[in-house]
Amino acid sequence: CVNVCPTGAIRLDSEIPELIVEKCIRCGVCLYACPIGAFERYDGLYKLLHCAEFIVDHEVLDIACAHHRSPAITDGASDGVIQTNNCLSGLGYSAYIGLLAVGVKHVRVRLDACSTCPLRVMQTQIEHCVANTQRILSTFSLQERIKIVSSAEPTWRKLPLYDSQNLPVSRRAFFSVLSETSSVSRTIVPVDEDQPETGKYTPRERRRLLTALRMLVDSNTDLPPHATIEAIGFAQFNVLSSCTACGLCERVCPTEALRVDKCDTTFAITFAPHLCTDCGLCVGYCETGALRPSGGPLASHVLNGNVIQLHEGTLQQCTRCKTRFSDQNGETLCSVCRYRR
């Protein structure tokens, strides 16, 4: 969050994030950039998806920010333009994939006005987000369905413009709106999506992304059996035999993606790829270096919510503190007791 904040509104005070309110421009980039969803506020995503869902002709839609001076002027390849209530930097991967999930065939991200915008410093973040969304979609050969429009052309003309916060209701869609709980957009952004204030949980952005991705893939493509998601926020791991079963990786994991299950004489390390946001804490804290990143996870594991076993081994009891640990070198003391000795 400190690295992506364009105005320095977030800083670390004794390793704890602190928000300097007077510097915050409410761009929203921290909402999806944080791998554990520590920042949260209303972001208007449901309104955006719901608006797109109920536009009668929405095969190709442009998405323009609230600061765009002439968003309705675009080329004839688009069916219309949705103007959001903020800078596009506030849209995460779930927003773009969510638009495809509600039925939009092609999303065009309008950056043609960024060069003259006071928030033009955010253009790099928007491009980065779109690029990683394309990497996620490339697993399913859908990356061409999102593109960036970076410059205007003299031949552009005026097309229908929709406000993301005001639903365009046709007579055909009227009764569907009355029962909005059954809409696709409400499935992606449910009413009760608030995160708990304490404990471990899956971040809001991750839950939205997984729901939208499952809905999109189920209706649009056949999943290759060995396809992997090679994108930011997705990870796979290997565990070496040097693992001591200390359980530190489980304790520091903020989403419960890693588990160390122990019995009297054996242990097993399991991993849930769909829960992992690749925050890096487990690798950074693994004292023996036994936990190693190994590329991206299988897309089928992510979409199906599979829990896979990374490693198993035997346990022995420390002769000093009586804790159970794993060691391949015949040691009788656990690593803590060896260090104290």
C-alpha cells in the first residue's frame, strides 16, 4: 500500500500502516492492491456491474472515469460508455472480469484523457491492473476481451452515455430490477460481503474475483487440464524435506491458505490455492527455507477450491521441551532447544 499510494498518504509508523487523511485523494488503488484487504470502503463496484448488466445492448462497452471531459465521444466499435464515480485506479481485477461475467463481450478501458487529468499519475497503476487482468484471462484464452484505449481519433462520434450510479432500466428489464437479488452483479458483490474485524479471512477483492472468474469460465470456455494462472496474486509452493513442521507458515498466513496438520507421529502440510493472495509472508518467515514458490497454481484447483497436500513426514518428540517436530538428521532436540543450548 505504501508503494502504490501516489500521494504518500499511507506510511509505516513502527511497521503499522498509518493513513494521512489530508493527503488521501480517494483514488481507491489501495483497496485491491493490499493482498489481505486491510483497507475497505464503499467502491461502487456493484453499481457498475449492475448498470452494465441492464444495458440492453452491451456487447462492447467503454469504461471511462468520473474526470473524463467527453466520455461519450468514442468510435463506432462500442455500444456505449459507462462513466464511473471515481478514477479507474479504484477498479481491481474483479471489476473487469466481473463486467465480462455479467455479459459484456468486450471491455474497453478509456485512458485517452489521462494525459490532461490532475490524477494522471494513476495511469501507470491502471495499466498495471489491466495487464494483470489480461494475464489472468490468458489462462482461459479470454485476454483479448479487455483492451486499453489510449488515444482519441478525429472520426469518433457521440454514443449513449450511462452513469454507473444510475441504473438504465428498460421496460424489458423492469421486473428483473425489482428482484435484484437474483442478478449476476449481486452474486459477485453480495449484500453481506463485509469482512470480520478480527481473525483470518479471504479479502473482499479475492472473493469477488473468484466468483466472477468461476461464472465467466463456466459459461465461456473449456478449461485445459494443465492450465496454470501465472499472474500477480496467485501462487503455488513446494516444500523441501528440511521442513521441521514448526507451523510458523500456518500462523502467519492471513487467509488460512496454508495448514499444518499434526498427529502423534506424522504431519501433513496442505495448501488452498484459491485462498492464497501471494503476500509472501510464509516464504519470508520460513526459517529453514523449506517453503519454495513454484510458479502459478492449476486453474482447476483455484476454480474448484481444491485443497492439495504439499508435504508429509514423521514427527519425533524433543527430549527437552517435549514438543513434536520433524528432523531428517537424527536430532533429539527441536530447533528452539538447539538454539538455546
